[in-house]
Amino acid sequence: MAVDPRQSAAQVALARARLAAGAPVEALGAVERLAVQSDADIHVLSVYGEALKALGRLDEAIAASRRAVAVAPASGVAEHNLAAMLGDKQQFAEAETAARRAFGKGLDAPETWLVLARALQGQDRFDDAARSFREVLRRRPDAADAHGDLAQLIWMRTADTAAATAPLDQALRAHPRDGRLWEKKARILEYAGDMAGAYAVAVEGLAAGGSNPALEVMAAHLAATADPSRALDHARRAVALAPGDPGSLTALCMADLALGRADDAAKIAERLHEQAPVQQQPLALLAIAWRMMADPRYRQLYDYARLVRPSPIDTPPGWSRLDDFLADVAECLHRRHAMRAHPVGQSLRGGTQTQQRLDQADDPVIRALVTAIDGPVRRYIAALGPGDDPLRRRATAGYRIAGMWSVRLRPNGFHVDHIHPQGWLSSACYLALPRAIDNGREGWIKFGEPGVATQPRLPAEHYVKPEPGMIVLFPSYMWHGTVPFSGDDTRTSAALDIVPA
């Protein structure tokens, strides 16, 4: 049966409105019946793919995008959408090919250059990626995402903050009221370790651009340790500008924790948790407040004996000894650690992190690592048992990997205390360890010390000594970090976040 074009246009418009309102389930429902028809057009298939992507159904979204290319073979936009989907899936080589096809079909949008740049960086072609990021900026000088990506790439390759922020400084001279650009510069300085400089940039951005809740949130975060009262002022302004915004409320909660106002922090964290019960950050902040209040519910969340489980990974098929497998994995990952400095937005300091998701790699050794981890993950989930706490009530028989990466720390490197906001369970899997691991607790993983300022300071409560071939599994809401280590060896690990499936 042919689709009525008027009905199709109306349903596409409805789906786009629902996507814009943050309702992907309803958006999918608006066009799903049309999308499964053999004569579905590019407009239906495009919004259908966007809805699937928003729901985390990326393979289906890619399939919809491929259909859109097939029904509109002259469309550069269809090729761009496919390239973007493939990039999200970290199928970078194919994403590059699709982006270049989009150019060949007449598209020259900065958004497509950005997709191409990220695909090139994902293939470790850093010079080509940098040139493509600059092509974005040539077409759109105030493109904040491209500025952030380029600054991070320069930083990771050089560990030079002046070089990393030079393009941003040029853009800020031309667009001094653009708060997004000030945010990008402040983040580079923050992750380079210059907290005072980052805070000064955020304040300068507020002075130049006026009211900006996102910059107030950033300023609150950057001020929290050195001046909690000032952080509270920034957070209150953020809430006044954006009363229901989770980011503003989170900043206020953190400022309360920094000032020792646990009761006030708990109320905000409870509200945030009720609004987003599967997100890990509100739960992590609530746990801090409960600990400060000596609330017994804290120990239910931080039951180290039952919830932090170290165990050996399995020896995968193709290897007779686990040690031989670990050596092969460490050598394979060594080639993937191509940067000089840590990325922006991640927990490591003094080391590097792989660019691509390991669970989507084609390398047979890395695929074997995914297999070796599967058994311990399934045994952990089975051992949880039933319960109505935030961890157990989400448990199912299966799981899905939400992200997997590798970190290599240099001497004196470490992970700042952090959580995994998009996970359910998280892990650290140890592949090669420094000799200093036997010196006290050097290089050990620690749990319980918050990664945000508190009054009083809350120390770590639990430590696990890493061993080669060990994986440590724990709830994603649980604060954890590592102890720096001395010597001249590196420390190589893999990590993954998983969610119920």
C-alpha cells in the first residue's frame, strides 16, 4: 500500500518535535509504521534512524540510514547521516568513506567535516584529523565542539596547554560573548591541572558574556575545593537562571557537600535520583551525603565485601596459559596508546587512554579479551541475587557493554577519584603492572574517597591490590581512584562499563 505523502510529512514533523522534546519512544512510535514500508522515503527513514539512535539501538539506526542512502542515492545529507551513525558505532573507516561520499555528492557542511575529523582521529590519523577539524573552523569559526575536539587532540599529542588553547583564543577574540568557547578553554586548563587558571577563564567568560548557567556550573565546580562559599554563589546563580536543570542542581548539591551541609545536599540528590533513577551521579552524591550524616543506608550502597569483587579473568580459547594471553594483550594495546597526554573529561592523570572502544575492535587478541572478561561479569551478576536496592533491582540475566577502553599510566600517574555516570557495573582489568605494586599501596585501586570536595574530607575506606589477570567489578556509582606509583614501569589496564540487557 502506498504511503500518503501528506500523512508521511505530518508524522515526520511530529516525530521531530518529539525528539526535540526528549521523547524518543514517542518519536519512534510516530514513524515506525511508515518506516517498515518498502516505499518509505528519506525523510521517514532519517527521523526513524535518529529515534533509534536516541534509544541506544545503534545497529538498527545504521540499517535505517543505509536504507535512506539507497532510496536517495544522490543525497549528501543521507550519506552524512550514515557517516555520523557509523562514527558513533566507532566504525571509523566506513564512517570516513561515507563522509567522503557526502562531499562527492555536493555536501560541504561543517558538520560533515566534523564527522570526518572524528573518524580520522579514531583511526589514529592525527595529522589528517587536525586538518579536518580546522576545515570545520574555516567554515564555522565559532563551532564549539570542533574547537573542543581540536584543543583536546593538540593537548593529547603535545601536553602543551598554550598550543592547545591557541585556536580557542583566536575564536574568543572574535566571539567574546560565546560561553561555549570559554567552557572549552576552561576544561583544557582544568584537565591539564591548572584549576586556578581554569576558574579564571570561567569567570572571564561570565564577565564577557553575562548570564550563563553552564558557565556558572563550571565555575562552581572549579571553585569548590579552594573556596566553597564562592562555589555556592555560582551554583545559586546557576539554579536561578535554570531552576530545573539537573546540571545546576548538581552544582548546588556539590557546593553544599563542600560546605558540610549534608542535609541540604541529600535533599537535592534525592530529587535528582528520583528524576533519573538509572543515572549514577545522583546516587553517588546521595551516598556521600548519607556517609556524612552517618545514615545506615550508606552501608547498603557501599557494602565492599559483597559489591567489590576481584577475580581472575578466564583464559580464552587459543591460549593454554593466562600469562601468555596477558602478554599478547599488553603488546597489542601498546600499539594503541599513541598519545603523550591524557584526554579531557577522563579520570586518568599522567598517562594515556585508547581512542577506540575495545569491544568493537576487529583485532582477534582484543576480541579474546572481551571473551575472557565475560565469565567473571556473568558470575558477578549471578552472585548479586534479588533485591530492591538501586543495583540489584536493575539486574537481568544478560548485560551489554556500554564502553571498553585501556589506560596506560606512567610512573607517578593515577586516576582521580571518580564514578562512571553512564554505567551500571564498572571494572578494572589488570594486564601489566609495575614492580612498585608491592610497595605499600602504590598503584592499588581504592574505594570510598569522593571525587568532589567535602567538609570534612572523607578518606578511602577500601583498597584492592591489583594482580596480572585480575578483574575488579563494582557498582558504577561507587567512588574509586588509584594510588600513584613510583619507579620506571608503566601500568596497563582495561576497563569496561556494562548495563543490563
